[in-house]
Amino acid sequence: MIVRNNIPATKFNSFGITQNISNFIEIVDIEDYRHLPFGKGIQFSVLGGGSNVLFTEDIKEAVLLISNKGIEIKLDREKYVLIEFSAGELWHDAVLWSVENNYGGIENLSLIPGKCGAAPIQNIGAYGVELKDVLQAVNAINKKTGQPHTFHYSELDLGYRNSIFKNEWKDKYIITSITLRLTKLGHHVINSSYGSIKKELEKSGISEPTISDINKVVTHIRQTKLPSPSEIGNAGSFFKNPIIPINKFNLLKQKFTDIPSYATDDPNYIKVPAGWLIDRAGWKGKVIGNTGTYNNQALVLVNHGGATGKEIYNLSSDIINDIDNKYGIILEREVNVW
């Protein structure tokens, strides 16, 4: 365990926002969790990779940086394996390890920033796959009592960029590891139907892709669409893709004939790309002070240098209001605001 006081948050969030962290505790080993002062009225805010947070003010409560590592095969069967990934493992590293060992199921989730412990909170998803498709269990510690608990995936109320950890259980648990069910060679289910993946595979002349092919294609697509935080501060997609009633979409389609959409599990609702709405409204590549939207992807808000969290938050509010005025759709922030 590493403990520090009054440090800048700059290196611990992908926006590069400078705010002060009063009490900073880094968890580097599973044993460190046992030494936390549970039940003593001390408030903990949990931080993983910092890739999905926006700091808007100094942080007074203790911040736990989750850095414990480890990958372990818990069960090995003919068609699948159960693998436990420690919460501090970088998600993309977990994907690469899985692909290199020929375990399939998360290759479509390549290059998603953040750590494994944050994955179930958001129910991360991309290119036709969500974490809930492979998640088996979550190990966590009750922040009030310090008691460990294992949750089956059916208990987590996983939905689009949502879970029980963002609602009823918000700030109540510290996730220490996740267990995924991944397929073995000869039993992979290749998901290549997503539009951009299909196009990239066709360009490369690949008709029967492997999980390695999908990993490479998705990584390439994300690298061309999304900026690296090492080059410009950002948190990836800032807004969720809105899900609206089908009758409302049909009315919008009459006015905006080129509006794209994606089916949902509920035939009465349809998903509309937030990036398209923001781009069509004229925000793509716009610069406002020290912040703005990325010139290759309107869904990404960026820190051009020296922006405060409040500046970025205010920009997001302006975009939300504009989209509401133009389309009657209220965008929801995907990024967690601190």
C-alpha cells in the first residue's frame, strides 16, 4: 500500500485535469485491502485508470487507486475457461493476454481504456459486444464493513453502460477482481457483423477472421477514430448513445432522412449514435477556449491544454442543451463527474 497526501490528480485522469487529492492510497496487492480503515467513518472514492472521470473540484475524501494485478485460470473445460482478472489489470492488457492465449469473447472490446475493476460498473461495450456477454462473477469488498462478497452476474442488473454499481450499490463496494467465461480454440463465436469491422476485414481480404484478426481490426478502428490521451486530454466517448422510442425516431427520420440507428433488445426502442447528432449539429472539431470536440469524432470532448474540469463540464452542458433543442433528445454523460 502506498499512501500520499496533497498530490495533483493530473497523472490519474486521462483528461489531464489538475485538481488536488487530499488523501491518496494506492492498492498494489490484494492484501492491502485488509488494511483499509473500514467502519471508521472514512469515505473512499475508488479510482481505476482514470479514463472515465472528469474532476471538477479538489477531492477532499480519500481516493483509492486500484493497482492490484493478477490473472488466474479458475476453471478449464473443453469448450471454455473461467479466468479471474484482478481489478488493477489494464483492460486492454487483459484483452491482449486472452487473444495471445487463444481465449475468445472480448476481442471486440480491444483498446477500451481503463482497468478491469471498472469494466462491470459501466458494462463496457463496443462493436456489437458487451461485458455482460462474458461476465460470470465480480469479487468486491463492502466499503462500510470490509466484508468480501462474490456477486453472480445475474445480480448486477447489467444494461447499456449501466449496472447496479451505478445505482443501488453506488459507492458501496470496492471491486477487487472479475471472472470472465471465455471460449477456447475451436469454439469461438466471431462477431464481425458490425459495419466498420466488416468493411476493414473486406479491405484486408479476410473472409474467415480469427479472434486475433478482430483484435487487430478493432484496435486499428479505435486508433483512427479516437485520440490518445498521451497526445490530447480526453476520456473517449463522453456521452451515451441515446435510446429512444421507435415512434419518436420515425418522426425524426421524416425530418433527418439520413439519421442512423441501431436495434435494441426492445423492439419498441431504438439506439441513435450520439456522435452523429453532435456532428450534424455542427459541434465536430469545434474549439471553445481550452476545450472542444475532437476533429475526427464529435463524441469525444478534449482538453487542448490548461482546461479545467468545469470548462469541459460546461461545454458538455452546452452540447446537451443544443441537441435537446434540435432533436428533442437529451444526451446522458457517460463520464463520471467528480
